[in-house]
Amino acid sequence: MTMETRLNKTLDVVVLYSAGHLGSAIVMNRLINMPGVRIVGVVKAQPLKLSLRGKSHTRRHLQKIGWKFAWLLFWQRCVQGLGYLLTLLPFVDNRLQPAWKIASDHGIDLHACRNVNDVACRQFISRLEPDLLISAYFPQILAPDIIALPRIGVLNIHPGWLPAYRGAMAYFWVLKNGSDRGGVSLHWIDAGIDTGKLLARRSFRLKPGATQETALIYTAVIGARLTQRIIRKLQRGETLAQEITGEDEDSAYFPMPGDQDFADYFEKHRFFRIRDVLGLMLFKKYL
């Protein structure tokens, strides 16, 4: 069955998400109540564990991103944890639910993995027989046998304007590079990195004082809407022609930022604001 197969039923979807990632949570909150979509499984990428005893992989990762950024990530997770605890208060009823909580409340199978391409994860997805995989800020590269599992294909919400911003943390790079506009793209995943067939994309203005957190939130909100639009087309049986090629546009790949990249970024920008994180989680600010 190809990507253009006509469907006359509810789509069974497996969501690939990153633990503790606000972008993943926004997408899950949007998709869970979408008519015609049944989330049958969630694959959760585990966050990096910082071990004082020292694993070589952990040390290399910290050396690359730098201790300042590692501390900011830790502090950001603490703020998100506080936000989640506040959402449990009885008078907070317009809250952003973490992806794992949505899975738990709706009886959705969840599989936590260190490597999406291992046998256990492949068997988990295969057993669910999904029509679609949706990659919502998932940080791992999918092997061809994983890409081939869903009946239609794997949709990726990429937080950058393709093909100009391929690679990791595009919402960080647009700010570091001094751009006044961000972007988000929706494409099929193929064997390359952000090279699959483009289905939709949209740009947005970066307001003065924007942080990587607010840029990320915009990409998730817009990306979820684009995903809903493409899913509705699939449900109507429309053929998803590649109307966007990007062949006449500049293409660039941006890797995971390193210590010096973050140092340059922090000279002009903040990484996140506590009020933005709590505002999103408690009152769905920006949504």
C-alpha cells in the first residue's frame, strides 16, 4: 500500500515523541481529540541520563553542548515539573497534558526506548499495525525497516523551513543566525535527514525578545495544524502530490549545536522564560 492509498476509515496512528518535550506534548494534545484519528500507540524516546559515575556517551554529549546548556536543560525540566504539579490543582482546568499522561488516561500502549530501531520497538510498532507514524520532535533517526512498518508512511513535523534548515533544533539556529522569521515543515520521512517529500510548510514572524522556547512552541502549534490538515486530506482519499519541491531554494544542514554555538546564542538571546513555560502548561498560552 502506497502513501496515496485511499482510506475510508479512522486512521490508526503511532506517535513518536520525546520525553519532557513541550513540542511533543502540544502535538499530542492536538491529535488526541481529532475526529478520524485513533492513537493506538506511543513510542517515547528517553532523555539523556546524567550519571555522576560517568558514562562515556554522557561525557561526550556534555562536552559537546557545554555545562551551561546542560544546566539550563536541567532547570527547564524542573520548571516543567513544577508546571505539571500545578496542573494537578483542581481549579486548573485548561491545562496542557504531558504525552505520557494522555497515553495513560486513554489506555494507549506506550513503549519507552533508547533506540527506536531495536527489535523490541520494531515488534511494538508492528503489533499495532498503524496506518501512520507521526514523528513529533522525535530525536532519533529511523532505519528503513521502521519507516516501512506503517501502511501509509511516516510524517515528520520539522521545526524549521525546509530545505534551508535541515537538522537538529532549527528553532535555535534561526535565532542564532539573526533571522526575523522561523518556519515549520511537514514531510514524509525517507532514508535521508529531512529530505523526504514536502507536504506543507509555513513561516512565522519571530517577535523581538523571542527565545528558543517560544520559537519551539510556535513550530509545534503550527506543525500540529499542518498535520491535521494533511490527515484530513488522507481521510478524504486525496492524493498528496508534492507541490513543494524546494529545488530552487538554498539547502543547509545544521547539526546539534555545540558549546561555542550556545555561547554565541546567549550573547543576544535568552533560552527560555519561566512565565512562558508555566503559561503554556497551565493556561495553554499561544495555543
